[in-house]
Amino acid sequence: MNTRDVAELRRAAIRLSVQFTALTVVLLVVMGALLYSIVAASTIESTTRALEDASRIDSPRDAPLGVFVSFLEHQGVVSSHVMPRGLPDTAVMNRVADTGVEEREGFSAGGRTYEVLTTFRGDRVVQVAVDTHEGRESLDRLAWAMVLAIAAATVLAVAASAWMARRAMLPLSESLALQRRFVADASHELRTPLTLLSTRAQLLRRKLSGPESDLSRDAVSAEVSRLVEDSKLLTAILDDLLISTDPRENTAQTAVDLVKIAADAVELAAPQASQRNIGIHLEGSDGSVTVKGSPVALQRVLTSLISNALDHARTVVGVAVEIRGNEARVVVSDDGPGFAPGTEKRAFERFSSARPGSSDSDATRHYGLGLALAAEIAAHHHGKILIESAERGRGATVVAVLPLART
């Protein structure tokens, strides 16, 4: 993946991680609030039950621990032995005695909290106070425990979601990178044969529309046949591109004659070279030089190397096929400006331009894919692409090295 793909992967992973973390936090908060509500309701119910039970006792001395009882009788107010400061609330007791309506309220004294119920029981007014301080402290501890648990879960959710988001986005990012790579490769690989096809068609049209055109039927048929072959080559290149981008597919490996492939590539590039006033010639063995591989893929390599040479040549491009040891070599040379010193490795990087165009081809747009794609195809065939001559201003020599087929 390139820098752009990595940045997009990071942004997408961050967005997914934030969304997952937010969802986790929301669920934890909802569950915590639900749990707190259940416990709080249970505490209130327990307090209410304690108040109701205490209001039915006959004597303040029978009140359980933490419960304080007072009675309003004819003789006055009778209360538990030890009452919180401020209790009993005789004003409330007298009001209930007058209205007959029970009252319930909270009450604080001495740093503690109480729930107070004043009601009628028989012919007397009863005021019951229950200490709720411990219950409130339990709720507070529960609330803090849930806050800490949610905070810890949030930290873990951030880490886990970041890891899972990156793993989830990686296949999508790789698919996107593969799609972009295919578009870039197809654009580059089809540009050269399309240009050559267009050039051949323009030359044929010029010959046919000239005032002194004397092309015979056979000559026209031959030119049209070349156009048909060029169109078939385009289809084969597209098929090869589709196969090469699918890791589940394997390109068929057959015996390939590099001399014939080189001759076809030179013939294909001849109209473009002629239009630019650049000479192109093929040298090498009169026999065959056989390697194992895909004919279309290897033709892509040679077409790419020749096209790269034409883009930078001043007057001539040479193509030679030779055998050295157990390796076959296709040498493509030009008399252009050559490669800048120290750029031999960078020349095979995608979207990298390692040398300027020649004066005759400055208008040509270079995408920096030709040598990179050629190197990838050669590596797939257990070969490599080398830059043998990289002297600035003295042309360039690029060599495709492939293992010879075993006989």
C-alpha cells in the first residue's frame, strides 16, 4: 500500500474505532443506569417497608436499631430513648393530628439522613424515622464503582476497537489498493499499444487519402490485418492484467521464443518510432531463445522497455536478444539523456521518473510505471530487470534477464 492508502486506512480505522467505542460506552451507561435504578428502587422499597413495620409497634422501646419511634398521646409525646437531634417533629405530628393526612419527608441531622413518616395508627399519631445514611452511601459506592468500571471499559474498548477496526479495514483497504493498482497498470499498459494502434491507423489513413495513393488491395488487406493483430494484442494484454491482479489465478507457463517476441515488439513500435524520426532495429541470434512464461506478459515487458526507450531516445533505439550462461537477455538501449547517477534502484519504483525525457519527447507524459511493471512481470518469471548503462547524457541500456527453458 502507498502512503495515501495507509492514511485512508488510518482515518477509516479511527472512525470505526470511535463509533465502536461510543456504542460500547452508551451500552455500558444504559446498563449502569438501569442497574442503579433497580438498586435505588430496592433501597426505597426497603425503607418504606421498614417505616410501615415500625409504625405498627406498640412501644418506642421495641424499635429496631436505626429506627426511631415517637407517639403523640393525650399525655404528650413519647419517644425512643435516644432520638436524633430535631426529632420528634412535634409540629408535623400536630398537623397530622389536625388534618388526618399522613406525611413523609426527608430529614438530616448530625451529618446523617433519615426518612420520616408521620401517620395515624389507631387513636394516636405515630412518627417513625429510619436512618437511610448507609443506604445512600451504598448507592454512592455503587455509582462510583460503575463510573470507574465504565472508564476502564472505555479504555479497553478504545484499544480493542482500534485493533479490530484496523483488522476489519485491512482487507477493504487492500481491495481498494488492488483496484487502484489495476487501474494504474491498465492505464499504463494499454496506453502504449493504443498509441501504436492509433499511429498505424493514422498512417494507413494518410496513405489511403493521399492524392497519389496507389495501395493495392493486398497492401490494404495487409495493413488492416496488422490493425486486427494489434487489437487482439490489446485484448490479450487486458486478459493478462485481469489474471495478474487475481491471486487465485495462475498465468499459463509455456515455451516462449524471445527472438519472436522481440521481433513482434519492434514491429509493433516501428510506426511510432517512424513518426518520431527515431530508428529502431533488432539484433541477435537468427535462431530461437526459449524461456518459460506467458507470451503476452513477456511481450508486455518488451513493449514497455521499448516504449520507455522511445520516450527518451534522440535518434535510435536498439533491441538485442542474446544468451549468457543459462540466462536469456533482452537488451534495449537508446541514445537519450540516460539515467541520473544513483537512480538505478528508484527507477523500478512505482510512479517514479528516474530520467528526464529527450528534447523530442518532452510533451510525452510519464507516469513512472513502465519499468516498475516490467520488473514485476520479470520477477514473476523468476527473472529481473537491470540498468547496465546509466551514464548521464550517454544513453541508457536496460536489460531483461530471464532463465532459459530447460530442454
